[in-house]
Amino acid sequence: MSDPKMITFTQAYTQALDEAMAADPTVVLLGEDIGDKEGGGVFKVTAGLTQKYGAERVRTTPISEQAIIGAAIGASLAGMRPVAEIMFMNFITVAMDQVVNHAAKLRFMSGGQTPVPITIRTRTGAGTGNGGQHSDMLEAWFAHVPGMKVVIPSSPADAVGLLRACIEDDDPCLFIEDGVTRIVKGEAPPANHKIPLGKAHVEREGSDVTVISYGRPMQDIRKIAAALAEEGISVEVIDLRTISPLDTDTIVNSVKKTGRAVVAHEAVRSFGVGAEVVARIQEFAFDSLKSPVLRVASKDATVPFARTLELEFLYKGSDIEAAIRKTLEEK
Amino acid sequence: MTSPKAYSPEVLLNIYRTALKIRSVDSGVRGLIRSGNLMLAMHPPTGQEIIAACMGECLEQTDYLVTIYRGLHDQIAKGMPVKKIVAEYHGRVTGACKGKGGPMHITHRESGVMVTTGVVGSGMPIATGLGWASQLKGDNRVTVTCFGDGATNIGAFHEAMNLAAVWKLPVVFLCQNNQYAECTTYEDATASKTIAERALAYGENMVGVSVDGNDPESMFNAMRKAVDRARAGKGPTLLEAKTFRLSGHYFGDPSPYIPKEQMAEAFANDPIVKVREQVINSGIATADELDAIVTQFEKEFEEAVEFAKNSPFPELSEVTTDMYGVA
Ligand SMILES: Cc1ncc(C[n+]2csc(CCOP(=O)(O)OP(=O)(O)O)c2C)c(N)n1
Ligand SMILES: [Mg+2]
């Protein structure tokens, strides 16, 4: 057998957009600097797509986040499937009204007449030395708005499949790309790979403890679970893939089996996705729990600039391993 | 008030001296990044020095500045000590913000550098608040908010301009039009021919002016007028300073989207070279004297780097301090 083809996360995003545009002429892209004339996006995700599909379908916009999301919503009401790029996640805050009061709610408030099939792609993550306004993981904010779907991939193949699913989905999806691992490679998926939204992925089966995560920490968890297996500790690893709607069944079934759980995310600790997962576990698997469910997260602080502080701010792989061991202390 | 009222050869020399200081720090920092001695997302102000220098020449130390990620020139011109900036760039505790803010988030109250934002357009509404406070307190301060051409396409620009006009706030909206917003040209993103003409929409309290920002005399005179107008309580000005970004959007950006001829022409018109001729022709300083000034600034930059490198990193506990006054 020949070696599988490897692609980066960035190539995966491009592949998904390319396939979606080829498959459906209503898929259009808009965002700052995304056209080929501007170099195909600051992170090159849209590079080459203007040449392939024309400048009508790949629209560079002014720096106008409200107009970007608003125009995406409007076009979607009239039959298009827009994919909007917001360069950094923090800048979505400029367009919160469009996202929260309109994209997420128009289907409901119109009694089902006006669904909003848009995808918002954005990028974020601490660890790049960009400081407080370019690094936040805000996924919980959007998951807290009923009507939004929130998706974060943890491998290039998943990135392709999940982004395709977001674009085909009839509701507004926020697709979050990690800035630090964007050049990490993984096996390329077959053409037209799609992964259903709202389903978590049991990536590794185990019997002692369940680790639930998504996005960047999955890179750490894969290694930790493999290393612990050598010691005879059997870790079940669940990648949420979709944050909202959250796949309660997969989480609960796993914890009923293992009796122990750790939730890990890069976002700051308080009021986050971790809290929601822990709440569901205690609501639906309380009787199976052998020890408290633990959270691993970044510190409750603004992302600092100095490299030393930024590393101190971020969750660490060693924190995840320590939390796993701690859940196992109680027999 | 100590800032000069009228343009003169002395003013020209002051402006040029500040511009040289900015260029020496700018190229010094770029040198450190290039040689691998500093890891930094840097947005160089190269080519925009005269604008900032004229601004600095028209302001008092007590006046307020709100600027952007591309703000090194504005901060220096406002009087920030270079070593405070350089130490912040190195993530050291002796930096302006203890290493916690970084290059896109420089604050130095003592010099009136109140906010540096990395979010396009967000400084303008804050500037109206600073101006409002000055109006309430009657403290006679002026606020200058710097931003790029691209920032005028964000909603916050409209809201801040309108508020400043209806409330007649002592604010100068200084748009540094360098013809690009990241990789996008002015024409592809902006519907009006000039930024200044957008002022028309805000009634007679707002004045719109467009000048060649790289020409010290026009820039100084326009800035002087806008600052005086604000201080006199006559209202805000939208001052468009035309210039060119003599670098990529960030240091390391190869900028393939800028036509080679356009870049070559801009370099041929580098204001640091052009204005040097003006200064020498005015008789206020000789070439040798100017060279000595450059040498002095280069030395000061080296000292700032030494200061930074000899300074400690912040304590790790700083990650969670400064989140609240009283937690
Ligand atoms: C709200 C927001 N959107 C997008 C960005 C990304 N971004 C950073 S600088 C920039 C271009 C700004 O251009 P301009 O206002 O002309 O200022 P210049 O960089 O040319 O000085 C963009 C799009 C941002 N920082 N904030
Ligand atoms: Mg610009």
C-alpha cells in the first residue's frame, strides 16, 4: 500500500470550500482580503478559488464585519449559501447583533419561513503572540445562543467533512479554525467527505476514564491516551466535533461505562463548554460516577502578550494527564 | 501651551527629528525580527512618520492619543519613552504594560497614550469618550484618534463621527490613508474618492480636510488648525493624511498584491529622504548635523534594547493579576 496523502488543516478548509463550490452554484464566499487579487486571504484558505469560480462568487469586502454577516444573512434568505470569513474570532464581536439577533433567530421568529443557511468561518487560538484581541476562544458564547450551530474540527479530515456539513446545513453554523495547528498535517479524506453535525466521535475506546474535548487539545489527548495505555490505564476519548447541539447521548453512555470523566478545552475555564458537559454528566450519569468530573482549561484571564505569560495562561497537556490520574485516585 | 503656533524652519527641524527617531526605532525593531532576535507581529509605520511627527508637534503632553496596531510612530511622536516600547516588545516587566499588552496594545498614561487597539475602528468611539470627559471637566485637552483608510468602512467610524459632531467634541480624527487595508486597495473597498469628503455627512460641526501627509508644511498646518479648533471648542475635524505604507501590512508580508512600479515610486518618494533635502535647503541644519542626530537615535535604540534584554520577564502570577481592581 502506498502512503496515504497528507494535508494540512489549511488545505483541508480549502478542499471543503472548493468541493462545496463545485457541487453547488449557490455557495458564495465573502470576507476581507479573500480574493486572489488580495493573495487569497491572510491565511490563504481561499487562495485559487477566485480563479476557479470567479470574483462574483469570491467577494473581497471592505473591513465591515456587520455588513459581511448581514449580507450573508440577506443572501441566504434569497436562496444563496454564503460562507463568510471573519479573519479572527474576536472580530465577530463587532457583528454580534447580526449573529445573535438575526442569524440565530430569523427562522424561529418567522415561524419557520426564513431559515438562515450561512456558515461563518473564523480563526483563533492563543499561542501566537498576538495578545489580548486576536486569541480568544469564544465558542461558548455562540453555543449559548439557541439557533446557532458551533463546530470545531480536530484533524484535517474532520475539517473537510465538518465544513462541508456546515455549508450544506440549513441553519447558521460557526466553524472555528485553530490558528496554531493550521499547518499540522493529517490524512486526507476521500473526495466529498462529509461528517454529520451534532454527533460526537468516540475516537478511542476505553474503560477506566472518559476524556471529552474538541479542537486543539485533541492533539495532546491522543498522545496522552496512548502513553497511559502503556501503563495499563484505559482512556476513552470523545471528540465533540460539534459543540452545539451537544451530543449528550455519546457523552453519557461513555461515562456510564467508565464512571470517570475529564473535560478539556482551550477556552478559559469559567462559564464554558466544560461546565455544560459536566452539568449533563451529573444530570444523566450521576449514579455511575466514581469521582468528581474534572475540567481542564486555560486560566480566567485576558490572553497575555509575553511568551512566558502566554504559555502560563494556556491549558497544558500535563494538566490533562494530571486530571486523568486524579480521577483514578478514587476507587 | 508650549507647542508652536506657526510653521517655521525650527518647526520643520523638530518634525524631521521626530521622524528620524521613529524611523530608527522602526528599522531597529525590524532588524531584530529579521535576525531572529525578537518574535513579534509588527505592523511597521514606515513611510508615515511625518504625519505622526506633525501631530506630536501640535499636541501637549496632557493631550490624549488613541491609536492602532500600526501606532509606533504615533506613540513616539506623542512622547513615549522608546525604552518603554522596546521593553514591551520584548515582553519584559519594564515595558509600558508589564509585557502583558504587547505591540498591538500599548498604553502609557504619562504620555497621554491612552489606548492602542488591534481591532479596526474601535478606537474612534473611545476617543469621543475622552473628548467628552475633557468637555465635562473643562480641562482643555484635545484627543487625537489615529486610524487607517480601511477603518472608515466600519460602522464605529460613522457612529463616532456623528457623536463627536452633535456633541461638538474636542477630537481630531486623524485618518492615515496609506492606500491599502492589508491586501485590499483603497478603490476596491472605499466608495468615496477621498476620506475627507465623508465629513460632509456630519453637518457643520465637523470639518473634513485632505492633505499630503508626507509634506511637513501642509501636514503641520492642517494639524495645527484641527487641534486649535478642537481646543477652542469649535468641534471635531476629520483630517485625512495621504501617505503610503512603505512595507507589507506586517513585517514579513511580501505584499505581492502591491504593483512593483507603485512600490518603487513610493520608495523613491520616501519622506525621510525628501524631507531631509527640505531641512538642509532651509538652512536650519547641515547634512552632518542630521547624520549626528541619526547616530544619536541609533545609539538610544541600542540602549533601549539593552535595557529590555536586561529586564526580567513578568512573574508568572501576572497572568491573573490586573483582571480586577478588587477581585
Ligand atoms: C474589526 C477588525 N476586522 C479586521 C481586522 C483585521 N485587520 C487588521 S489591520 C486591517 C487593515 C486595516 O487597514 P487600515 O484601516 O487602512 O489601516 P492600515 O493597516 O493600513 O494602517 C485588517 C483588515 C481587525 N484587526 N479588526
Ligand atoms: Mg490603510
